[in-house]
Amino acid sequence: MPKAFFIDTTKCTACRGCQVGCKEWKDLPAVPTKQTGTHQNPPDLNPFNLKLVRFSEHMDKNGVVSWYFFPDQCRHCLEAPCKQASSVEGAIIQDAATGAVIFTEKTAKEDFEVIHGACPYDIPRLNPATKQIVKCDMCVDRVKANLLPMCVKSCAMGAMNFGERADMLKMAADRLVMVKKKFPKAQLCNPDDVAVIFLVADEPKKYHAFAVAEGPALLTRKQMLAGAFTPLRRLARAMQG
Amino acid sequence: MTMTRRTFIKVTGAGLAGLTLGRFGLDLGPVEAYAAGLKIEGAKETISICPFCSCGCNTLVHVKDGRIINIEGDPDFPISGGGLCAKGASLKSLHISPERLTKPLYRAPGSDKWEEKDWNWMMERIARRIKDQRDKDFLQKNAAGQLVNRLESVFHLGSSQVSNEEAAVLHQMVRAFGIVHFDHQARICHSPSVPALAECFGRGAMTNHYNDIQNADAILIMGSNAAEHHPMTFKWALKAQARGAVIMHVDPKFSRTSARSDFHVPIRSGTDIAFLGGMIKYILEKKKYFADYVLDYTNASFLVGEKYSFKDGMFSGFDPDKKKYDKSAWAFDKDADGKVKRDPTYKHPRCVMNLMKAHYSRYDLDRVSSVTGVSKQDLLRVYEAYTATGRPDKAGTIVYALGWTQHSVGVQNIRLSGLVQQLLGNIGIAGGGINALRGEPNVQGTTDHALLYGYLPGYHSTPTANYQTLEEYLKAYTPVTKDPMSVNWWGNRPKYVVSLLKSWYGDNATKENDYGYSWVPKMDPGVDYSHLYIFDRMYKGGIKGGLCFAHNPCQSIPNLNKVRKAWDKLDWVVIGEVFHNETTDNWRRPGVDPKTVKTEVFLLPSAYRAEKDGTISNSGRWHMWHYKAVEPLGQSRNMGEMFVEIMNRVRALYAKEGGAFPEPITKADYPAKFEAEAEAKRINGFFTRDTKVGDKEYKKGQLVPGFPSLKDDGSTTSLNWLYCGGYTEAEGNLSKRRDLTQTPMQAKIGLYPGFAWAWPMNRRVLYNRASVDKNGKPFNPDKTVIVWQDGKWVGDVPDGGYPPMSMEGGKYPFIMTTEGHSQLFGPGREDGPFPEHYEPAETPLVVNPFSKQMHNPCMKVIQSDMDQLAKNGDPRFPIVLTTYSLTEHWCSGSETRNSPPLLEAEPQQYVEMSPQLAQEKGIKNGDVVEVESLRGKTQAVAMVTVRIKPFKVAGKTVHLVGMPFCFGWSKPKCGDSTNRVTVSIGDPNTTIPEYKACLVNLRKAEKVTEL
């Protein structure tokens, strides 16, 4: 049975247990950072940060402040554009049991720009030392041992959820109904296309430029499957100016 | 239990997904290869506890080949359900860090380097230093000629990081040496909580517990950034919110807590009493209070004596020379039998209800708004939403932390929340209470074990020279009531004190020698031996050496430039630590030539949490065991071993050489070797002779079953009566319990009586006798905490097992207060029976709109050439600075700055400011700025954010900026301590420093030197 994440940002306190838990489980080294006037650090995903809590703050006309947290990660797309863009066999694989999209060491032979460009969510990163392309792997080692992915395990707030896709979709739909009462603009981000379903209380772009895939909406599923993809991320970026 | 919450899918036979892979065929090989070899497979799993905040999250430590390979949350832990915040999630990196201290290090006077030494060399020399200093400076009599038997020239500091068992042997050692300059983190973190909550309800602890927050209908988070500094709070706050509860956050800045609250109300730091005073007025005027509760359970109907008055900011009884009140001016009016007079009709002008009404009548919306900077609309929004819980079927909880404690009015901030909760009938009920989020991992336990100069373990005041005999001491501190319905549990104090002395001195404690009472050091009455005074006396040369364990005062004490200079004046210091920090390496701090620092430093490497066993007590008083997963790294040792060895080495020297007043040391009943399990038993206590309790016989040497069995005749021992009952002959070590079973009634309110153990006697919700009416029926049957059924209480352990009040033998519900009632009027605190608004010691105002009295008239002001205060409304320093914590670092950051993923997420000192202030000062987001007060300056990266707003105060704009207090120079380029800027001003009750409000100015830094 395919698995899915349901990430309810309305419950996220940005405690960053997920961000740190991911690094710890995967023994990823810290990258040097600086305080630049925001709590978001590192500033972006990088080869050693596969999970990143993004912070964005807003004030409306009435002076009401919102602070949005977006625990970003690979969406494990159901029809993964990165996999379709892949030209090296065994470099990008999808686990049928869980739906996990996995980058193996063979990604070192891929063209990073192509793989990166294929991703509508700006996820893949290149490890300059190994030349491998890296991203979240759903902690498939843990999942196959019947353990939760570490980011989900770390989350005490109920923001990060993981389980059978059908259950997660139901959880997401139910929660959306609740949240909409308070936040009419609340929505799920590409729930039909991805295995990592975010619920946001406001326009997704207010959380993160790549919170939703805008590019793919222009393409039909058929076009995508036919391999008629373009570097979608670049497209998305171009559209956002 | 075999079925736990460890797996996310119910285990159904062949649970591992790998077994089913074959069915799909696709990509099978590569995925299997990729996912092969779960790193924790075959690892040994041990339960430990996160060493940071007082949530006390249980962890699973995975060990392979003697090395920690993973630490993650324990899903069976009821508070976290297996989650961990960023700090907890980084525990593996911290434990295995190459930055760990793994060898004893010695720094010779004037030296510029550490030298590695062996333990024996270090311990021998440490014992010698302690003994020589003690022999030289021991004071048998004070200036008045009274016997005091104390040592003033040596201090002990720390630590809330030690286990309860370590705290017990440490406290015993410190008193044996005669040390009075004895303090730890509780002083600077939550010391006001104890006298404030105790004055209201009888005990100085969080009334409920984390899981219970889910039962609230309204959650007022004020003086706390719970989502960041006690992250698990929000698991339960969010649960309540999903049920329809409203979460309100009243705090100077919009934080991660505000982000998840229903709304945030910014308030100028230091004006909480004005804000809550307005709420009291609102409750009384709009009759929002729970009338039966207030009448039956609080002292609203008590009459106050004629000497009491309040005029223009001052209560009666003030002595301006001593800056002290004569509290007898506030005493209750008693009848000829000694019973407090009452007027249940509230007609008498001097009943508490009317005095309270008069007092808070001055807290009108206009004045409150003008002082706090909160709009009237926002004030009403909070008042309305929160006071809606003043009904039997609604619960409101107040959650606070250092935002209330760290003020010159810290105790009264908390006291006033107690008034609100009493009026609304929110104490003792599920979803109610005052949830004091205690700070460090075991600060509740180390407060209970009193690593504080002013208490002996179990909240007994340290004797002063005025009480030369045990009888005099017990008479002074054992309250008496003439009301037969009042339990007055503190009337049992003699049993607990004598049992403590029996534990300390064993067979050497006899009735004839006052159980060794004369060996306990006596303080001089009215003299303060807490942090601010320790460092002041150190600065002035009065303190020569000391012990500092798991504490980082050279980063965390206010007016730090003075503190660091004071530390330079020490001849010797013994430090136990896990990592280097600003205190261990003070002699080589930036700008100082090590040659000029004469201090001899002994740095002992400490084991870290997963390397030792013992208990901690979390904020909800859960007494929980953590197990040792691996051997301590390198040559590090647990602190219990260090204390025991130091004491025994000093003892051996006294046995061999004699010296100054050796009795407290040589006569001590002290372990030869530290073992947590054995100490846990000593804390609980033993019978010293065969004894019968009820119809059960106990032999000499058996464990006392609970504190009701402790005696004042020498037949029992207990190092801490609160924990007596936590380790029994019948059930063993109850802190190890992991039973999650619940009755349906317990399940409804999230009570886990079988998980670990809570003091006192496993009560989970304190004062729960106030959750029922006089007949024992719950005010809110949907959320029953206890109920009287078939002649007995069921649910939680009742707080006093007596029958309901209306029945024969019934008692008042507040068993720890002298008169059995919670106290709206509290005549026992230093600065008044009702909280009153005073401005912080440094204030942007020139007039206090509430009275002519600008500041707390009793606040402690440290005076030296380096302690300077800006004048009221000082134009040189027009900006209010408040300081705080954040999720990713803990306290001074001395541990968490060594965690690579934490430092990656929060790498450098910053100052949060409004866009308006930034524009005024020409500062852009990310610029390095210099923040300066009259005492010092610090550099920080500007974080320009709409989350901080300018305040409109008394008609003018007041800017506030906020800085974290976790950064220090010992990690290069992360900045240095904010406390170089803060003030040495203390609350009059506990001398907690006013970290939360001082005056600064700031400008763009010309040259970046610290970041």
C-alpha cells in the first residue's frame, strides 16, 4: 500500500524537531550558517539539509501578524517528474510498496540541472563531493522496519503525519474542513499528485515560493507521462518572476 | 505491556513491509538494497530523559558496540508521544560530540593553558583547597556572638542539571562544609514561583501537569513563550484548541507561541500586574467570579486587622530605612479563640473581598492601557475570553514562565495570576491551574532538594542564628491553626525536619543533641546569600573559592562584566562540566591576559545524561527514572561520584588532621560510594527501629511507606519528605513505572497514574479537593478529577483523603495553607498582601500612573561601582530591552551551542526590533548593531520584524527590542552574552534578577568584533 505524509502547517510550531531529527538519523554534517535577519536557517535546502522549516511573516492591513511555518521536503510525487527526467537506470527509483522516490548513488551519473529542473518543488540538491543528487528518501529504511520516518517521529504537535495514503487523504480532508472555518483560504497543496500533502491556512505562496507546483498545472497528466516535461521548476520560477 | 505505541502500523504477524515487497515486482532489488541495514537493528535500547526543559521527554537511546548511534523520542511517554523538539532531536550529536570534556583539566594560577591531570591528583588537591580554606575562614560565631557554624568564603553554585539523587548527596555535603553562599539555577529561573504559589495555595509548584492542558477551555499564555521553551506544552494546547478552546498569548513579542495562538496581544515588558489588575477589576465588577468557590474555598470572607491600609502605592507597616515592611500590620483579625473572623456576606469593609475590590478599583481600562501599551480593545478581548471560565463547567489555565519570574515584581506577577484563578474557581480542576513551566530539566527536583541557601530539602527554611535550638526553630516555622476544619499540613514540619536530620547524621543524631541541629550552618537573619550577593561579595573580595557544577554564571548572571571580573578574583574554583563554557574558560576570555588571572581552576569532566542513571522531576512533579545506556565518555564521571568523593576526601583529612569544627563532616551519615538506586532509597527514608504503621509491621531498615508515617522521634529517616512514598517495600522504585493503564474517568482527563510517580503521594492535580463541591460532587462531571463515591474518593489521589467538607470529619480543601483556604489576601510576602503595579528598576516612564511609588519599594538593589541604573525615562537609553530563550538553545547555551545542527539553525546573537525603530536608527535587516546600556554593550545581528511593534505608553511611543540570552564567546563568532547589558536588581522575596526589562540604546556597529 502506498504511504503518504500529511503535513498540517496549522499545527506546526516550527520547533524544528523534524529538521534536526532528519540530520541526526542520516548523520548529516552541519553546514556553516550565519544569522541574516531571519530564523530560517540554513537559508535553503542543501545536500546536508533534506528537511527544512521555512519561516515567513506577514502583516495585514489591520496590523494582524501571521507567521507561517513550512516544513519543506521532497513530495514523493506519485508520477515523479524527476524519475521521468532520469536517464540513468537505477538512479531514481520508486518503491512500489511505499511510493518512496529514491535517489541512489547512481545519480552521480545524472545531469543535475535536468533532474533539478524537472522538480516543481525545487527539491534536489547536488553533493559537490560525491556528485550525487540528494533529497529526502522517506526514511525508507525505517518505514520498511515499521518505524515512522524520523521527521514524523520527531513531531509531537501532530503537524507531521504518516501512514496509508487513503488514511492520510481522509485526515487531510477532515482537517481542511475544520481549518476552513477559521481560515477560508485554507487548502491542500497538490493532494492528487504528491505523497506529501501540505495543508496551508493561506495562499501557498505566502509560505514558500514552491509550496505548490504551478508549472504542472499547465500540463496535462498525459503530457507529463509522455515525457513532455520541461524543466518545470524553471518554468515555475519564470512565472513567479 | 507488550503492545506499545512504538510502531505506526499495528503489528499483524509479519509486520515488516519488506516481506510483502515481492508482490509488486517493480524496482524491488534496488530499493531493498537501498533500504537495507536499519542502523538501529540489533542495537541495545535504553530509556533516558532529555536533559533540557522541564517537559522531561523520555528518549530511547540506541547503542551498538558501546557507542550511542541514535537517540529518539519514547512513544510511550505520555507527554510527548515520542516527539522531540530540535534540542531533544540533537541529543546523539551532543553525547558523542568531540567537544566533550573527557579528561580532568587543570589550569594553574596565571597560566595560559589547560593541563591534563589524573582524577586522583585533582581530587587530592581539591580536598586540600576546601579543607584549608574552611579551616582558615570557618566562623563559629557571628558579630552578635550567636553560634552560627558557617563558612562564608567558599560558595557552591549549581545545578538543576543534576539528578535528585545527586542533589541529595550534594546538599548534604554543602551543609556539612558549612557553606551558606549556596545557590543554583532555580534562583534565576523560577525562584518566585515557590513563594508566590505557596502564598496562594500552599505549595510552590505547577498545580497541574502538561497533559492536563488539553482539558482547558481557555488558555492564557502570559510571561511565557511555551511553544519555544517548553515545546510539548503545545501538543496539549493544540488539542484543547481543536476542541474549541481559545489560546491567548500576551507577551512583548510575537513568537512561535503567538503563531499558534488564536491571538497575540503585545504588552510592554514589566507591566503584567497592571494588565491582570485590570482583569481582577473586570471580574469583580462584571461578577464573573465563581461565587460558591470563592466563598467556601478562598479567604475572600476573612477579616483583615485594622492596622492594614494601602495609600498611594504603599501598604502600611513600611520602614523606609530598612526598605522593609512589618508584615504584622497585615495580619488577619482573629476572635478570642484565635480563629480568623469571617464575614460570608462580604458586608464588612475589612473583609478580603472588599479590600481587594478597593485595591483594584484603580485598575481601570484607560490607566491599564496607558501603562501596558495594550489597546483597550485588546484588553477587553482577553478579559472577556478568559473570565468566561468563571463557571463550574469551564476551565481556564494560566501558563507562565520566566516572563513573569524575572522581574523586580516577579513574585507578585505570579501571585496576581493566583488571584485571577481563585476568583474564577480554576484551581484544582482539570484544565485549570497555574501551570508554572519550570525551567531546566530537573529544576523542580533540585528546588525540592533545595540547592538554595534559604531552604533545607523539602521546603524548610534554613535556620538563622536567631534559632539556636531545634525547638526554637520548629516553633518558629510550624504554623498553628485554631480552626478544626483546617488540616494545616505544615503542622507536621517537625516530623520532616527530624527525619532529615536523622538521614544526615544517622546514629549520631539523637534527641539529646537536638538530632545534630547545631551542626547545620546558621545564616544571619535578613542576610541574602543568593547569586547577586555572591557575586557582589566575590567582586569585593569576600569570597575566595568555590564549587560550580553544571552552571554557567559567567554567561548567565546579569551585569556580567562585573560577574566576570568577580570570578577573576577567586583563588581557586572547582568546576564540573560536560563542555567548556564561558565560566570554565573565563580566565582566557576576549580582552583578558591570562597572566593577570590568579585563579586555580579544577575542571572535572562530567558524564552526560544517557551515561548515568537516576531520577529527575519534571514540571508536573513527575518523578521519573532515567537509565544509563553507555559508560561515560572518556574519563568523565557522573557528578554524584564527584560529590561523594570530594566529601569523603575532605572527611578523611579531618579524621587525620582535625581542624575547624569537624563534626558536621565527621558525624555525617554519608555514602562511601555514589549509587543512584541507594540514594533514591535514602531520599524516601527508612525506619530506624521496628515500627508498626496501622496493622503493618516494619522492621528497622525497611523503607517508610509514605510521609504520613514519618515521625519526629528519631524513628524514621528521609532526605526529603516530599519524595517519601516514591520507593516502597511493597512496590519498589515507583519512578520506574511505565504502566499506561487508566480508568475511563482518568482517560477522559488524560491522567496516567501508573506512569512514574508524582509528589506528593502520586497526586497528579494539586488541590483537587477544590474541584468538587462541599458534598464531594465534581463541579464539572464531564471532567472529573476526583469524586466521592460509596464512601471513598475515586479518580486522582485526593489532596487530603478526608471526607467532603459537608460530612463528618470533612476538611477544607487547601490542606497546605494554615487556615485551609486559598489566599486572595496574602500577608506573608515581602512586598505586600495584594500585587501592585510598580515600574521596572529601569523604566522609560517618569511617572507611575498608579501611584507616587515608582518602583517596588522593597526591591533588592546591588550597589557597587559597577552597578549603575539609568534614571527614570533616561533620554540616553530610551529603548526597553527584554531577553529570552528560543527553541534551539537551552538557557546559557553552554550545551546546545555544541550541537552542530542546533548551531546551524540558530548560529548567532540577534536583536529583534520593529521596522519603525529600524527606520529611525537607519538599520537594515541583517546589519550588525551595538546594543548598549549603562553597564555594558553587546553586538547582535538586527532582525527587523513586524513581530515587534512599538508601544503607545503614557501618550508617547516606546520602542522595545528583544534578545536571546543563549550566546557566548566560547563558541567563536556566535556573539557574546546579552547579560553584559542587564541589571543587578532583585525581587525582594527571592532576589531573582530583573532580566526581562532594562533600558538600552542601539546603533549600527561601526566595526564588527563579536560576530
